[in-house]
Amino acid sequence: EIVGLLRSTITFVWDDEHKSVYPARDLRLACRCAQCIEEMTGQPLLDPTTVPPAVRARAINLVGNYACNIDWSDGHSAGIYNFRTLRADCPCDDCKALRAAGRKYNVPVYELAALAAHYKSDIALIDAG
């Protein structure tokens, strides 16, 4: 489940019921598209001061079985957010502690497939309600 249209946070609920709650602006700033990151050097092109504090997701769409694309209220819509990375970089305290201990969560392939299959039918139904 993904909940976050027009909200200050975007929540991903994984098959194991773990919730990854990202501040919307943090996800927007984490965009790795060619408009935000220089392709050859990896240097940031996006000036964080140009992203409004109240940026929100206007739409969230699946990209294949591995990622989602977010249409942001600041007009940006080129980024792809990989489910594996979103799960591995979860900002919750438990996941931060795992990473600090040198461990990380590895998303099973079946979990990614199940997530994508679920959203093919349900993603358009999630709203700001």
C-alpha cells in the first residue's frame, strides 16, 4: 500500500507490514533523475532551495514491477523511485539502527512482485482522504 497523495508524508506499507514513512519533501529531494543529478558525475543539479517546503505528491504511478513515479506539486515528474531502495533506505528508527550496525534489509524479489501486482489495480484509488 502507498498512501501519500497531497500529504506531507508518503507511506509505503510492505508485505511484512513494515511501514516506511518518508517526508514528501525528502523524497522529492532524493530524486535521481537526469534533471536532478548530473548523469556522468553524479553531482546534484537540484537546488534544494527551489523545492517548496510544502511540496506534495499529486500522483503516484507504477513503473514496471520495480518502482514508482511521483508527479510532484512543484511540476517535477521525471523521477523513478525504486521499491528496493525505498525499503532499504527506510527512515524509521529500527531501519536506521540496522544500517548503523552495518546490516540492511534486503527486499525479497517476491515482495517486490507482490507489491507491484497489488498496485496495478489499487494505486489509482489512494487519495488524500
